[in-house]
Amino acid sequence: GQSLEQPSEVTAVEGAIVQINCTYQTSGFYGLSWYQQHDGGAPTFLSYNGLDGLEETGRFSSFLSRSDSYGYLLLQELQMKDSASYFCAVRAPGSARQLTFGSGTQLTVLP
Amino acid sequence: EPEVTQTPSHQVTQMGQEVILRCVPISNHLYFYWYRQILGQKVEFLVSFYNNEISEKSEIFDDQFSVERPDGSNFTLKIRSTKLEDSAMYFCASSLGRSSGNTIYFGEGSWLTVV
């Protein structure tokens, strides 16, 4: 099977930088994705890492270390609108398309 | 920007009743999915659909669930005899193809309440 672990809650202030970690266990690895979800709305794709290293998309970056089965999402210059749940996800082994999500990290950005 | 649309946004149904949730995936996408999220929990995979047939399904997707693509645009999830534990947000999603990595696009969800 697979499992993903991420912190349940993170709090930071506006303008700060926050890192949300994700460790995973899976028998086959096809990349790590990050999704954002506001108040139970549609999960929105943020970033994907198929190979080791850092992927940058504006204020958001994502990092992967396959040898450590670890990744993180880095959010810079935090804004109030970044308050949301953030999920890491991996593709299920032997699956072409099925994603397995972590339990999510609730980020609260304070003024 | 193209988006996945779902109807209804919220449905209340009595236990044992049949429910159909509807979705219009992004028009040029080839893979379609249903996920669900019980309140306060993580998003869980139900089923994926490609080339007019189910390609994968989870243990949650038992005989009371079915999916259909009745025409060129709609994708439906039917729950034949709803149970209290089926109460959840149901997300439809779609993705372009094999080269799209793990990028799938979710709709806003249909909140199902079984009473």
C-alpha cells in the first residue's frame, strides 16, 4: 500500500515563508504532486515533481528527494488568500491515473 | 480557462434512494475520475474512466456505484441505494492524457447528504 504523512496544521503570518513537508511510502513512485483546497472547494493543482530537485512556480516551489521519500511545498510572501488545505499526492503503484492523497495540511495565514 | 463543471452542487436524499451526480469534464480531456471527500478527511479515489470504460476503481467503488458517459460531454456517477455513510463531497475530475503527469483538474464538487 501507500501512505503519505504531512503535518495537520501550520500557522504563519503574512509575508512570511512556510514549508509544508510530506513523506511518503509507496511500492512504486511516479512523482509527487501538490494540491490546494479552499474550504472544501475544488482541489487545485499546484505543482508536480517527477525528478529530484526544486520546481518553482511564482511564489510556490516544490522539492523532491526520492532517496529520502520526502518532498515539501514552499510558499513565499504569504498572503491571506493562501489560507487553505494543502495535500501532497502520489500515483498509486500499478495505476495509470489513480492518485492517493495525504490527509492535508491546514495552513492559516495571520495578518 | 476551461473547467470541470458539476451538478448539483448540493443534494439531500433519503437513505435507500438512487442518486445521479453529473459532470462535464474539460472538453479535450481523455481521462475522467470520481473522487470523494468525507467532511474533514482526505480526498479518496473512487474510479477512473477512459475510452468509454472503467480503467481503475477502488475498494470504495462497490456494486452500488456505477459510472456512465451517456454522450460526448457528460460523465455521471450513480449511487443505486444510498447509505448514510455515502454522505460526502463528490468531486469529478479530468486529465488530458498520459503525458500530463499527475495533473488532474477537479470540479467544485457535489455535496451529497444522505438522511
